[in-house]
Amino acid sequence: MPDAGVTASIVVLTHNRREALGKCIDAIMAKTRTPFELLVVVNGCRDGTLEWLHTLPMANVGAMAGLKIWTMPQNMGVCARNAAMKDARGEFILQVDDDVVVSPGWDESLLGAFSDPRVGAAGQQGFFLNWAGFNKPGRTLFLDHRRPSPGEFVDLVMGYCWAWRNDRLPAYIGQAPQDCPSDYPSVPRFAYDEGFNPHWHEETDLQLQIKAAGYRIRCGPVVSLHRSMKSWRGAHNGDPMIGLQHAILHEQLLQRKWGGRRAELGLELDRRGLQ
């Protein structure tokens, strides 16, 4: 169950990107003001990432209440984040990709959206893409052609730096959440569907889970300074054809899961293609 002393559980998944991860974690530690725990999933790394993480202080660095590490024996795909989410103690989960450098006030910008009880998730619509050969460095793309402003409700937000409510359910069937003591075992209400491994549309599905629970998603300001897109390439061994295959297969999976609820959830699944 959420811990009253921890507002945010920041989840970072990494695979053989120690240099980028170092910049990511340095920024989180320096720029996060909300009491938080840092949960890092080492996803089959062979580049010294785990050894480097063990050199970091485990708690009491600025607003950080603790550092926890999960080690996967091999690359288990993006849904390996579930391992950390299962034990997250924060009232909110903030997901940050390992190639993102957050900006000052990023956590407060995201978490401010949850003062509205209707909001289940918050994130940014625009993102800076600097993958050479795809778009020019610094160009801002938007999921929504309307280019929504911070504070507006949107269908979806970018999945590389976003937040959602850490709603929990009892770990055992037949127990109502309100009837369980605070130390009763629980599991996340929202979790990644491993059918979307190794990559592509996993955050779309998770955001649709949140919307299906009756919540809305709010657009916030752009709160990250860097996005290399190398993780996208690494998820399929640098082969764009494998990436395209995953995109097509997972788009079909989205259609099977959510296509019948398209109008209810306010999403045109067949025009989705950026996440």
C-alpha cells in the first residue's frame, strides 16, 4: 500500500545505457522536490550499469527517501517495469525513460494535475526528437494535432515521462480495498500488459486502462530536456523492420483489446502511431 512518507515512486527501466542513465538519475536527484523513492529496473544490462548503481547512496539525497534496484537476468522487454511497480510505495508513479533528463519543477508540474480527482494520469504532449535522419534536432512533435495547452484534457500523453495514480487492489481475491489494513498485501490496479513486449504501444494500453477505470488524462507542460530515441532502436536490435513489425502487431492487439470501446474512451486507435 502507498506510504504516507513517499509521494512519488519514480520508475526507470534501463538496458545497456549506463552513460545516459547517469545523466537521467543525476537530473532526478537534483531537480525533484517531491518526497520520492527511485526504483530502477536493470533489464539484462552487460555494461556495468548494476555495479555503477551500487555506488549511489541508497537514501536521504535531497528529497529521495530510498533507492531500490531490480535485476533481470536478460532483457525482459519494457513490461519489466511491472516488477518495480508491484512494490511502489508512492501515492503516484512517475515513469521516466533512461534517456530523459528532467527539468526543474518537473515533478510538481506533473503532480499538480492530480489536485483534480477526475485526473488519473498526466504527462506531456509535445516532445523533442533528435534522432538523426528522422527529424531535425529540437523539433517538437505532438500526439494531438490540436496541440493542446497544459491543463487541457487529452486522449493520451507521451509515455517517456508521465505520471499516474498508484491505485492498489488487494493481493487476494474477495477482499475489498476499503476493508484491508494499511499493511495488507496489494498489487497495482494498472500494470503493463506483457503482450506488448518487447516494445511499442505498451503505454497506450496502460493509459487506456486508466481511462477505462473512469479517470481522465491531463496535458502538462514539456518537462524533459532530452530524448534520444536510442531506446526505441535498442528494443529491436537496431533493425527498423523488426520495429515496424512490432508496431503493426501491437496496433492489432490494441484494436482487439480496445477497438470496441473506441467511442467511450475517445481514441482513434487506427491513427495512433507515435508511441
